Amino acid sequence: MIAQALPNIGDVVCRYKAKAPPAVNYYTCTELAMRYANTVENFFTLNPSVKRDCSNITPNAEYCVKGCTKHASSHQGPSILTTACPDVQYPVSTDGFCGPKHGNESCSGTDFQCCNSETWSCGDKEEDCAPGTCWEGACTGFPSEYSMDGKCGPAADGLLCGGKWGDCCNSQGMCGAGDDFCSFERCYSGNCTIPPPRNTKLPWQTGTTPDGTCGGANGYTCDVVFGNCCSKNGTCGALVEHCGSGW
């Protein structure tokens, strides 16, 4: 792989392109953005030639749907773009390999912008850029925030879980998926299971009657819609004949 020149400030570094459909309209830009979990604002940032009203979108043409924009270094002030590329701090890879085993060479600025920590090679597939696998480059999320070894939580400097490690950090500081990691009782952070709220309503507020009848063979109960008392005639209501003696 031949390394490309480093992007200048403001240059778009595209990681993935997608084709517009054969029939396009004003909503096509929004559809392309949503299909690839992007925002419309980012879509226009990644495709500066496209008009904001999407009027010049071209059928079957390729557009950038995943990528970032090179911004000024952090000491020059924060970037105003949510798609800002991370600052390149390492020499750019010239042979497709990257990371600590290869002189900390970077994939940023090449055709394959994610450094895979399992193979220490540059790639542009979803697994290369996934949290917990992507060491540097156009990673999903910030690499420094995610665990690379399955350890997480307070004992691991607050690292999060993602990608191949699962998206839940349990109370023992290990990443994983399923009840042992994501249940409300065991989950420390991530995609924790939240128990449903307890039903605090009284029985007469949550009756089962669909039509105002009650008791009898169906055993329907009354609610505030039809009246919360069941008469001896099997009808719900709130009058004396309903609430006086029951059924």
C-alpha cells in the first residue's frame, strides 16, 4: 500500500462511500445519512460539493458516508466539526502496518484509516474501526476511551467496553454481553439492562374491561374509564347502583 499525503486542515478523509439510488430527490441526502448512522449535517460536511437542499445529488454517484475532516491541532483550539479527524501524532505507514509493533506508525492519511490492534495492520472494514479493536485512526468512538484487553471500569482507568469485547462492563471490571455483564444488578457501565418501572397504580385504575362489562364468566374488572365499581348486573359505573353493594 502506498501512503497518501497527509490531509490539510479542512480536507475530507473519507472512510466509506455509498452510491445514491437511481431515482433521487430532495430527501436522498437524508436517506443516505440515516442509512449509515450519520447525521445530515455530517453528510454535507463530508460532501461539500452537494448543495444544502440536495438539489444537485446525482443518481448512482458515490458519496462519502463515513469519514472525518482534518482539523487544527488541539493547541490551536477545539474543532467545531463533530466529524473531526484525530490529530496525527505518529509517522504515516508506508507498508500497511501500524501501531507499537511497527514504530507506532499511523494509518491516518492513508487509504485504509484504522489501525487494527489484532493484526497491527491498516484497514477500512467495520471490524478494523470498531471500539476495542481500533488502536488509532478513523475509529468508531475515541480509542483512548475503550478497553483493548477486556478490562474496564474504575480499576482500568474508567475504560468503556465495545466491539468484540461486548458492550457492558460488569461490577468485576470485565467486558462482556448477556446477563452476567448487562443485568441491572451486575452492570457497571455500557448497555445495561434497565428493569421496567414498577406498577404503582391501584387495581381500580388498571381494570381489564374492554367494553364496560365486568364480573361474570369473563371476570373483567372496572377502571376509571367506565367507572371503577362493578354492579350486580355486570356493568361498570360510578353511581350508587354500581358502588352501593357490588355484584
